[in-house]
Amino acid sequence: MESSARQADPGAPRASRRFSARRRRRLAATTLVALLLLAGGGYVAAVAATPLPELNATLEVDAEVRIDADPAGAVAAVAGQARPTALGWAEGEEVWANSEEVLEIASITKLVTVLVGLSAAPIDPANDPGYEVTAADAQYRDEMLAVDGVVEDTPIGLRLTSRQLLELILLPSANNYAISYARSIFGDDAAFAQAAAAWAQANGLTSLRVVEPTGISPENVSNPSDLIRLARLALADPLIAEIVAQSSADIPGIGVIESTNPLLGLDGVVGLKTGTTYRAGYNLLAARHDPVGERWLTAITVVLAREGSAQRADDAWAVLEAALVTDQAVAVVAEGERIGSVTTWTGEEVALVTTAGADAVIIPGESVVRSNALGEGGAGSAGPAVGQVLATGPTQVAPIPVVTAAPIEEPDLWWRLTHPGEVFG
């Protein structure tokens, strides 16, 4: 009996052993729950603290848009003329012409003579060598008189400034002084013609050809378009531009000389040059400086082969008047224009719109290039800038901001907890 009792009680009650096992299981379960709660708390904290990714904006219009002026006004201005006519602007590159026929240019040649001469022998106002009238100049005068050419007096020994020499060539269109100037630089007509050909080629005047400096020769020719380009080059030279805008000049030793341009004195006219022979008819290359929007621009026209002085003046003035009304205001961007959108983290679409509108005033041949650009966005009230519209062209247009059309709110914690992929990227 004693032995059986010791075997039945090894040292601890059975109830006590059951209690200890249950306690161990409960402790393990509690520990597991604690670990899960600790891990879950870290996840919540991480989800709550992680910044949401930036929202990418989507551009819904072309990144770049070119807006061209309508050339219809320029086309109509030259189409309304029955004889060869062209139109352009000093500030542009385009030319509109109703004819590309190569015709005699007569004394418009003298613009070429002066430009080629200045290219070969620039004038330094601070060190001007001037020009002294010689017996050779008097001979040139006699030769031109013999062919009924326009001349000015040649008092032998008279000292002229370089500007005065050019004034004699460009205002009264003195043939003898055009010869004197060209030969003083190039030696003879052949060398001048060679220099003029190289100069014309270098400046892209493919139809222009001159064989002597006065315009007397019928071989001095051009089409109307190249004469507009010639005028641009002349007006780009400050000295020539000043001279051709003068109605007269007083040359000591010779007297007052007057421009042959019949339009000088009319509103805005700033040059340029007449040309007349019995073969060529009456030619006129004219320019007019006028306000266009907030700018001042110079319209240029050439009329060739007119039947008289009055007709060339009337036709040139009509084209310049027509050019004055070819400007046009083009809409670059409209206020509130939708140019894109952004999709929020929760899948809602918010429009991106411009804050203001903008126009630009341009003339035929001009363009405005509009650039639309967007960046990244985030949460906030309606109106944060997420991009801009830029416009480049002949006139300045301030950048137009692009903003969100509605507020963008960050999602709540529950959304974050249930969308870890979106939160962590």
C-alpha cells in the first residue's frame, strides 16, 4: 500500500500540474497578441507618416502650338495693283508680290551702289576722309548730261564729307556722283559690277543684277520681291536710313538738294528711292513707319513700270495704306481654358485651367508660338499653380499660370490602411 501511494504522488498534485500548463498556454497567447498588436501599430504608424506620392498632371492639348497671322490683307494689297508691285515689312522676312518679272530698276540702282560701297569701304565718322571734287568728276557730269542723266554741280576742289557725297547720290539721284563714288572705291565699272554681284549673292538677292552704278543701263534689273529685300538692307544701315528719310540737304558749294521721292512729307514716310528712265517707266521704292499695336513697324512697297510720276506715287501710297490695316489680334490663350487634368489618389479627376487670357497683335508673316507645360501637384485648395502657358513671338506675352480648378484633399487614414500599394508607391 505504501509503495502504491508513493507511485501515485510523485511530488505534486495532478490539479496543480494542469493549472501550470494552462497558464503557459495563456502566456504564449498573450505574447502573440502583444506581438501582433506591436506589429500592427508599426504598420499604422508607417502608413500614417508616409508622404503620398506627387500627382502627375496630364496635358490635354499640344505641348506647342503655332499661331500664324492671316496673310490675306497683304495678298490683297498687291493683287489690287495692275502693274508689278510687292509688299513687305522691314521687321519681317516675308514678301508678297503680284509679279516676279525681272524688270529694269533705273535709279533704284543707287541704293545698291551705296550699300556695296559701304560694305567695301565703311565710313568712320570720327575719321572721315571725305571726298574732293576733281576734273574727272566734272567729266562724269558732262557724260551724264550728254545722255540726259540727272546731275549735280561739280566745283573742282570742293571738299565733301562722305555723308554729303551719299546725300548727292540718294536725294537728287545725281548720276555723276554715283559714278564718282563707285570708281573712288572700285576703280572702274567692271570691278564695281563684280563686287555688286558678290554682294547680291551674299545677301540672297538672286534676281538682282547691276552692271554700272547709276541705273542708266537697261541691264540693271531685279524682280519686285528682291527690291523689298534690298530696302530692308538699306533701312538696316543707320546712315542710309537717315539720308533717305530727308526731304532735302544743304551742301556748301553746291546748294540745297532735294529728294525725288514724292511721298516724303506724308504721314510716316521714311524713304526710299525713285527710279526713272523712258524704258523702265516710273519706279518707286517706298517705306512708311507706323504704330501697330504697341510697336512701331515699317511697311515697304515697290511699284515698277508705272506710266507717270503721279501714278507711281498714288499706287505706292495705296499699298502702304492697305498695309496699315493688315494687323490682327490673335487669341493666344483664353481665360479658364482647360489644358489638362490631374487624377487624385482616390481616382477623381480635377481640371487644370488657365488663370487669364492673352492676345497678341501680329502682321502678315508673323507668328506666335504657344508652349503649354505642366508639372507635379499635390493636395491643397483650388488654385495652386501646376504649370504655365508661355507665348513667344514679336510681342511680349506674360506667362499665364495653370491652376487646379477644384480642391484636392488627401485621403483619410482608413483609405491609407486599405491602399498600401498607393501609399508606398
